[in-house]
Amino acid sequence: MTGPLTANQEKLLALFKTAIEEERKAQKLYREALHFCEEASLRGIIESFIEEEKKHEEILLRKYSELRKTDEFKDIA
């Protein structure tokens, strides 16, 4: 496809970007929570949450990149 994106394509890409941003916000929230944890077991749980959010972010980034490479979105920089 050449030319401008359709409204649906723009919305889809915006949703992926928002999802990526939300994963990053969650990581930040959990890192802040670590400052208030005194119990090692709770710290471990929160650290595992951070790692899960990182995985989610990586998956979304990978899928977003794959989507941009499809014919439907190939003109996106």
C-alpha cells in the first residue's frame, strides 16, 4: 500500500503504542513500590511483576515491528 494510512490503521498503531507505554508505566510503578518493601518475599513478588511487564513490553514491541513490516503498513517509518 502506498499513500497515507487509513483511520483504522492509524488507530491500530496508536493502540499498540499506548499498550507499550502502559507496560512501561507499570514497570515504573512496581519499581517505585520496591522502595516501600521491607519484606524480602514481597520484594521478590514485585520484582517478578517488573520482569513480567518487561516481557509484555518486548512482545508488544516485536509484534508492532512485525506489523509495520507487513504490506499493509510497509510505508510507515
